[in-house]
Amino acid sequence: MSAPAPPLASDLLAGLRRLKLAGVRHIAPEVCQTAKTQRWSPEELLRTLI
């Protein structure tokens, strides 16, 4: 079992809240952790979040 993903930085959470992206805000910590581990390109990270 893997460790829980670290929370997003407060400025990122605030930005996602302002943009009304609750779904992205919910999945972003895990997706960011996966992207970092698997060395995704920025485009792949954005594609997955969207």
C-alpha cells in the first residue's frame, strides 16, 4: 500500500477554488504524486487533470 499523496500548496488550492475546479482539486494531489514518480511531461499532467 502506498503512502497518501501530500496535500497541494495553499496557493494552488486557492486558485483551483477560484476557478471552481472542485473535481481537479479533489484528484490533483494523487495525480501530481503519480506524475512526479513517473516523470510525466507537463502536458501529460495537464491532460490527465483535465
